[in-house]
Amino acid sequence: MILPGTTLGVLGGGQLGRMFTAAALTMGYEVIVLDPDPQSPAGRIASAHIAADYSDAEALDSFARRCAAITTEFENVPAATLETLARRCIVRPGAKAVAIVQDRILEKTFLRDHGFATAPFAIVRNAVDLSAALGNVGLPAILKVARLGYDGKGQVRIDNADDALRAWDAVKHAPCVLERLLPLDSEVSVVLARGADGTIACWPVGENKHRNGILDVTLVPARVGTNVAREAETLAQQIAMKLDYVGVMAVEFFLSHGVLRVNEIAPRPHNSGHFTLDACITSQFEQQVRALCGLPLGETRLLSPVAMVNLLGDLWREGRAPSWSSLLAQPNVKLHLYGKRQARPGRKMGHYSVLAPTAEQALTQAQAIQQTLAGKI
């Protein structure tokens, strides 16, 4: 076990890295962040910040020498970087698992080959592939770039053949996955942690609502049947085991006509797991520290129904933050801001969680706060 007083490293300085850093510092660790942005949110609160590219050999050497163990806050760190660091210190999650899930083609192929249900899909590497994929997958469908797409970026809906050509041009002919657009009952996610000893701990299933491709609200417990929730947890655990994954990860599911289909795997703490900061015995970020350091995993029991709501840069008008007074006046609401210098439409600037006796009450109050912050009440 790597105990407090030791130095941990995190690749990436965004909000996930910031919340990991806060958890590790609270537990008594030192934290070094490696991120190219000198003003990164995580770097500003860390013990030290190496402002360098993820492929900078000199920076990686210094990073590895100073850290006992290193993790990542986002999936697009080059797998080669993780392999380089792993020769010098503990790195969790490992490069092999990250390499699979950071590429949609590899991810979908992995899921199919291991018997996990997904939406019908086809791999598209050129215009000929796209034409064949349309016939095999059917319409409507979504064309998704294989790499570097998130929060709806790099995704284009296709309803007819003309849309297909425009979509192919819109993604600049990058390798893609064409995926059938399913009618949805709901979208749910399972956030879990797996230790180096194979122990797995799941948080309760979250029900997710998206707006413009970006997560808007997560409601916990999800409004799905007990059997569906249990199946989602089982599938997520099986995926973690097949990947030989160590760390915190999330699995997103589509529920369509009562059938769960895997949408995406995130090899890191997840936006839909932010509710754990306020509503669970152990947050996903403390658990990330525990898994990284080989500590026993913490208990994931839900202490209260909760609704978590993202705060996007759209709420910042003319560079001014919203007035938080009405939100902070409510004693069962928890505000988290990420320390980002610049607000932009669609950029995640923070979130808040509403804890209430029931999920429905939490959701109702959360939506009322949304309306107030948007100036609609």
C-alpha cells in the first residue's frame, strides 16, 4: 500500500483532476499535476504543476521520478505516455485498457467480441465503408469520430443519404463508427472502482438526462426497475474484469425497449458520478486515490437521494458568473465550482447537487434552481 505522505501524480489538470487532487490532499498525500495549461484548475491547487505536453520526454522523466503512483483524469492521454511512465512507477489504469476505450473502433469491437450488447454499429474508414454501413446499420444513425470526441463533439446525426455525405465531410473523413439511433426509455450509468486485487465496488445506478449532447442532470437512484439496475451493475463489473481494469471507471448504457445496451466506457471518474461527493460515504475521487494506492476500497452506500446538475458556461453572461445567493440559501444544496478562468458556451464550469428525501423531490428542486439561474423565474 502507498500511504499518506507519499507523492501521487495525475495526468490532466481539468475538473476531474482538481477533484482528485482535493481528495488526495485531504487524505494527506502530495499531488503533482502534469498538464500543458499553466492555469489548469487542478494545477492551481496541487502541490506542484508541471506545465508540459503529455509526450514531453524530459517532463515525463521528472514526473515519474517524483511520484510513487500516477493516474489520469481523461482518456485521451496517449497510451504510449502511460507505458513510458509504467516502466518507472505504478500507473493505474493501465495503458492497455485506456488504449481500448480511447478509440471507439477498438471499444465497440472489444464489446462485441466479449458478448456485450451495443446499438448496431459499423466501422467507417472511407466513403465506401460509409455507404455499406448505411445499409447494414440503418437509419436514423449517428456518425461518431473514433478518437477525441466527447460531450457530443465529433458526432453527426444522419437521417438520409444526403445527410451521410454532409456528415462525412463534417468529421473531415476521420475514422468513425456509424451507430444506429435507438428509441430510448432512458440512459443510465454505473460508476465503479476495481482494485488491484480484483475487488469491485459499485455506486448506485444513475439516470442521466442530456442536453445538446452534454450531460445535464444525473438522478440517483435511477428510476428503473431493480432487475435493470442489478443487470447494469453486473455488466459494468464484467466489463471492468475483461479489461483487467484498475481504478475508477464508468459505463454508460442505453435502455431501449427494456434492453440495456452499452454506449461508452470512461476510464476515469465520470461526470455522472459527481453526486458521490455529497451523497455517498466514499466519493469517486477518494476511491480513485484508494485504488491507485492499493488501499481497501471505501463503502459506496448512498446516504440520500440526489440530483446532480451541470453548470455550463452559457450561464456566465458578459463574463459575469450567475448570482449564487438563491442557490446557497437552500441548506440541502451543495455547490461545486471548478476554478476555470474563462466561461464558454457548453463548457463545464461547475455543478450542484440537491439532496432530498426522494429522488423526485431532489429533481423538482434541482430543476427549479436551473430555471432561477437561467433567469427564467
